[in-house]
Amino acid sequence: MQSTTQAAPVSMKAVWTGRVISGLAVLFLLFDGVTKVMKVAPVMQASAQLGFPVSLIVVIGAVLLICTVIYAIPGTSVLGAILLTGYLGGAVATQARIGNPLFETLFPVIFGVLVWAGIFLRDNRLRTLIPLRK
């Protein structure tokens, strides 16, 4: 079934803005995942304070790295964004569960918005699926 809704062509400025936003999000998420996999001491301590067993932190880092790589590949970026949304939702739940301040709780939400904004700005298919204006 074909949709009759057509999105306006994506400008090069929007494409590059989306690439920069996505690139920054990818760099941060890769850094976060690598520090978990490498068992960096401050990351291990912070994760333990969140209630995660030390044995699980490497697995969490590996999941984050896999989701981020899927997001970074243009052909699978929407799937990666969906997976990262789930991951970041878990981060929000964890922060809320232990009663962290509002900014720390909303920080994963900010990254979720950046992940989706990056794709939205550079991918016409997503603009067609989610038209923000008529």
C-alpha cells in the first residue's frame, strides 16, 4: 500500500546538521560503551552505585556498543535508534529508581532526542513517516 504523503526534499544544511548531531551522539555512546567494556574504575564505581552487579557492567557496555554501531550504519540507523531508545529508557528508569536529581534522570532522554533528531534531519523516509508540518 503506497502512502500519498510526500515530505519535502531534505536540504543539504539539514542533512549535515543531522550528520553532526548523530556523530556527536555516536561518539558519546561509543565512549560510554567502551569505558564499560574496559572496566574503567570510575565507571565501575558509578554503575555499582546504580545497583548493577560488577559482572553485568561489561555486558551492558557490549549491548550499548552493538546498538550504537547499528545506529551508525546508515542503512540500519532507524533500527539502531529504536534499540538505543530501549537502552536509554532503561537508563532513565534506573536513574528514577534510585532518586537521582532531575538532570541526571533526564540526561538519557536528551540523548534519545539527539539520536532521533539526527535521523529526522537527514532521512526523508522518517520525515514522510512523521510529518511535523502540513
